Amino acid sequence: MDTLSLDNGVARSRVLIALVATAAKLIELGEIEGRLARLEAAASERVAPVPVFQLADIPREEVRA
């Protein structure tokens, strides 16, 4: 609030620019965090594939199913 009461000048402009840049970065990080959470949720729902070297131990009937 002290910054807004200052006279228009270089110091006030720099502070306001820094505040806007910080706000933009926080919004960007929030969006990235949301996307990451959705990716992690989707990845946890997927079933891990059976490695090829383990297929030899599974009877053929189960592999085709």
C-alpha cells in the first residue's frame, strides 16, 4: 500500500513491475502444478505392462486374453 501512495516515478514503476511479474509467475506455477497433478493421477490409473521377458512364463492362453 505504501508503494501505491508514492509519487509516479522510477522506484514506484519498478516495484509495480516486480509485483506484476511475481503474480504472473505464481499463476504460471499454479497452472503447472494442476497439470502435473492431473498427469500423476492419470499415470496412477494405468496398469503397468508386463515386461517381455516375463511373457515366456505365462501360458499362451493367458497371453492371448
